[in-house]
Amino acid sequence: MDTAGRANAPVVVAIDGPSGSGKSTVSRAVAARLGLSFLDTGAMYRAMTWWMLTNGVDTADAEAVAIACGKPVIVSGTDADGPTITVDGVDVSGPIRGPEVTAQVSAVSAVPAVRTRLVELQRDCAGLAPRGIVAEGRDMGTVVFPDATAKIFLTASADARAERRAAELRGKGVDEATIAAMAADLVRRDTADSSRSTSPLTQAEDAVLVDTSALTLDQVIDAVVELVAERAEGLTAA
């Protein structure tokens, strides 16, 4: 895309990375600071998984998942100050974070028909964003928004990510056995998401790598805001 074309295009910030890298927290903060919409695409895949489980679809049966994935009505709210996610009009922001959905979401996400449908919804959300959007996930820069204004790949060491997730869960009163199981699941999901044949988790060639292992949250947010500002001419904080 030429410079003039990019200057006139809507601002799209694509933030990818593995579980526990801080994508959601950082993306929401960056969107709020710049007055952009926010899209948690992982929540959309979780919502699809929740619907499959709730409606008795075998998530290990890729054909069954593919046949059913057009049925749920998934609506993702893009307000950075209070993002929402509903399925068939039901608020599922809490249920989709449970261990059952977490254990099955990689399998559902790997089904090409699921990704095709949700990528279309994700692009629709970006098209409706008044000032632009910060979209976080695992294939934002490589597949969903290949011409994004700015592409960031957030990562952190496995130990740092596991400890962050454990601290988050302890703060919610989760027992240590469950925390240990979810730490193991984080490693499993990394492997599944990186090795799937359709839209694997990978860094786009033109994405900027930001390792958050030794950075505070504020330092990461500042770094990403600076990167976006460099690439989006005229964009200032709301």
C-alpha cells in the first residue's frame, strides 16, 4: 500500500501473540488511549466453542463443528472501556473463560470453516469502527488484516506467561491444583495454535516483536502506542 493510500485508510492495529503475553490488557489500554475500538478475537472463538459445547456438538469432530458453525449469532462489542460478547443474545463473557471452553477452544479454532466465518465477522467489526480498531488475536497481522496500519507481535517467556496466569487465577481464588492444570494447558495451547494447518500462530514478517517478559504493563503500553503513532500519521490520543 502506498503512503497516500495508508494515510486515508482506517487505522487498524493488529496485535498477535501467545496466551499470557498480555495481548488483551495491552490492546484494550492502547485502544482507550488512542480513542480506537477494541476487538478481542479470542473471545469470538471462545464464544463459538461455548455454543458447540452447550448444544452438544462434539468439538473433536471437525466435520460436525464445520456444519454447525454457521448457526450461532455472535456479536462482539468493541468499546475498549467495556467490551462485550454475546451468543444468540446471551451474555457469555463469563462462561467462555471457564476451563471447559479453554480446553476445547484450540480444537474448534483449528476448523477452517470456523475461521472463515469469524474472520468475516472480525473484518465487519473493523469496517464499523469510527476511528479505527485495535484487534488482538493470533492471526491478525498474517491473515485477518494483512494491510494493517501497525502490526505488533507480543511475546514473553513461558515462565513469565505461566506466572502471570497463575497470579491472575490466585486473585480470583482459584485453587493451586487448577492453576497447575491450566499452566500445563497453556503449553498445550501454544503447541496446538502454532502447529495447526489453518492460520497458525506466527509473527507476520512486517510485525514488530515486543518481548514483555521484563517490562511493566505501562512500559509495554507506552511502547505499543509509540509504534502505532509512528505508523498512523495524524493519530493522537482521544
